[in-house]
Amino acid sequence: MDNKLMFSEAGVFYLQQLASLVFKHSGVRHKLSTREGQISLLHAGQSSAQRDIQNCWRQLIATLQPQQKLALEREGLHFTPSLNRQAS
């Protein structure tokens, strides 16, 4: 079985958008074809202070099912409402 995370069509769209935004701001590419690349991108998106990245992160998270959030929480991601830590 494949070790990648499973996203809905909307989730894939926002994941790709997030990858593009993170690359634009940091120059770092994330390999979306691997679980490690996806998790790394999600961590980068979650910790970013850039407003466009935060907005895309929220849109991606809104596409996730509860069991997907639980699986990602085991990877060290957090889905609390306190995402507005810093204004950019």
C-alpha cells in the first residue's frame, strides 16, 4: 500500500497551492509525491507567519476529515483555532 496521505480533490488543490506559496516565500520545494514531503509542507505551512500561507493552510485544513486530522496530529501538527500567532 502507498504511504502517501489521502486528500480530497479540494485538499489536493490547496496542498498544491500551499506548496507553491511556501516555495515562493522560502525557496524550499516539498515533494508532494511522498508522505515525508507532504508532512514537511504541512509543518512549514502551519508555522508560517505569511498571511497568504496561513489562509491557504486554513482552507486545506477545512477539507480534512476528523480521522485525517487525528492522523496528522500524531505527526506533530495541531489544529487549534490559535493560528493567528503573528500578523505579517
